[in-house]
Amino acid sequence: MNAPLRNVAYTGRSRGRPRVCIIGGACTEGDAISASIAADCRTLLASGEFDPFLLTGKCEVDLPHAEVRGLKGLIHHPRFVDADIRLFHYGFYTELADACVIGGDRIKRIVRYHNITPPHFVDPSQRANLERGHRQIAAIAGVDEVWPISPFNGRSLAAMGFAVDLAKTLPMPFAPLTGRIDPRAKAGPIIIAFVGRIVPAKGVHVLLDAFDLLMARGYDDVELEIVGSTYIRGYASAIRERIERSGRKNARFLGKLSARQLARAYERASILAMPSFHEGFCVPVTEALQAGAIPVVSDTTALPETLNGLGRLAAVGDAASLADRLAEVIDDLRALRRDPQRTQLRLERGSLTPDAYQEAVSRYLDTFSPARLGAELIDRLRVMVGGSTGGFGAAR
């Protein structure tokens, strides 16, 4: 596409191609759910088999779409009314998700479930909206199918009483920010990077505590970079001020970066630290693996399965445990630089040579390839328009 597609006018039904109405609360730059929405839309556009159109409250991405105001604006839009398939992306409260309950024999409804952070993990100013989001999950009970983004998300729904088919898990495609980088190619100081929204649920304060412990243990040649959007300004300001008050030259608060700047941050980093209290998937883990940064993450929610044993796990919320795992990876990386032929990396799946690690990372990241997951999406939608399916079902 040469020009941005903004609020495209509806010109009537396309002939011969099933109409897919993709619905999400927002589609913005730098957001994981938005990236998944955009990937689905672009896959369907490229296939030529389907006629996709995005209906959302806000769109910053170059896609055929219309911005709608609330539930009323959605359900009266011609692309919603005339859809053969309504494909919802759900991971936060949006009035648009209430349209999940509106269906019929002809129209198939699918939810791509991204999970919602439990309210007790977030800043009090955000809890009311998250509580609304958790209550709204009930709206998806009657849809034809739910496709969790990760097995953890499927298990979360099952714990709420939904009859979930984990075989329907469909991850979001992985769009690399960098080329494949070998950890052995990293030079300069060992940099620990945090990448993500700078909010309490991501545990950035735990990382700063762990970094203090590393400094006290003599790892003062290691550097720290905090990268991400300042979503909760008070919390982000406190993190920034704490770094500035420390007076350390080896800790930097970088805030939100452009895609190019973020790629460079990954290229510099030797370690990704993700001390989150809750994750439904965690895209930075795959981005870090691609860029040759070894992830050290919390042992909770979706993080262990996203890591796939290719890094280290630290006890959630435990700065000492995080410092221990970071120190072990730092020691391995130092040994790797001294003797790359004889060093092995200590990982959750066991010790691996650098060559074996690179091979394992490549195999794993291939499972998130846009081509493979795009083909799976198209195959599933073919089935949906080719015959009826059973309802997703509510409580057992």
C-alpha cells in the first residue's frame, strides 16, 4: 500500500470472498495486541481469499479500517453487519467486545484471547478498568471458537470454567526487529535490558533491587538499560528518579524508543531481564532471543513456556533470586568471551554449547514464523466458512 488507509468507505459486499470483520479496541504502534491484529489483517489481505476489514476505536496502522464510536457505532457499521466471520482480539476492556454476544447461524464468531492482567498486579488508578475487563470475559462464552494466544491463556480461561480446547492455541506471528545475532558476536560491556511497559506489573522495581545487589557483589562493569513506554507516569517517574539518584553511570532510563532505536537496544543487550508478575505471552522474550540476548524472566504465568528453556527463571518478585540468575548468565557470557569453544551456557533446559544454543533458538523461533502461522490462520478460516462449528461453550 502506498498511502495510509484511514476510515475506508464501505463499497458493498465483495463477490466470492468471505468477509472477515476484525475487531479490537485499538490498533496502535508498539503494542503486542495491536501487532497481532495487524498481522492477521495483513495475512488475509495477502492471501487474496478473504476480504478483511478492521473495526476499532483507534487505528494508527496502515490497514483498511474504520474507527467506530462504542458498541453502537460498531454494530451498525455495514462491515460488521455483512461479515461472514467476526474475528475479535481481546486482551483489555473495550465496549466493542460486548458485540461477541451478537451472532447468527451464518456469522461465525472467533475470539483471539490475549489474557488480562489481574487487577491486584497494577497501579490502583488502573484497577477499575481491569476489573471491568475480567467481568467482560463472560461475553465470549457463546462464540463459535476461542483461539488463545498461548497455552497459559487457554488454561486461564479453563480455570474460570470455560471448556477450552488448548489445541486451538494460535500464537501471534513473530516480526523480528533485528537479524539473527549470535551471543558470541556481542562486544563491549555486558548490558542488561528491560523492554516493556514501565508499570508495576512488569516488576521494574524488582530489577532495580536486583541490580543494586549485583553492584554490591562487584559486578559494577555491567550496565542496565530500561526501555519502554511510560504508561503509568508516576511509576515510570519514580523508576527514572531512582536511577538518577543512584548516580550510577552504568544505569540508564531510555523510555520509549522508535522501532529503529529499539532494534539497536536489542543489538547492544547481552541479557533481557523480564521480572514481570503476569504475562499472557511476552513478545520481548522472542525479540531478545532473535537478537542474541539471553532472557532471565520470572517463573510465573506464560513466561516459562514463552522462554522454552532458552534462558533462566527467577522466583517472581524476588530480587535476590533475580540477581543470582543474572550473575550466573553474566559469568557464562564472560566465560564465553574468553573461550567460546569450550564454554557452555547454563539454561533451564540444561547446559548447551553456543552452537547448540543457536540451533535451538532458531528452531524455536521458526514456530512463530508469519508464513507458518498465517497459513494456519487461513486454514482455520477456510474451515469456518466451509461448514458449521460447535459453540465454544461456557462453564463445564
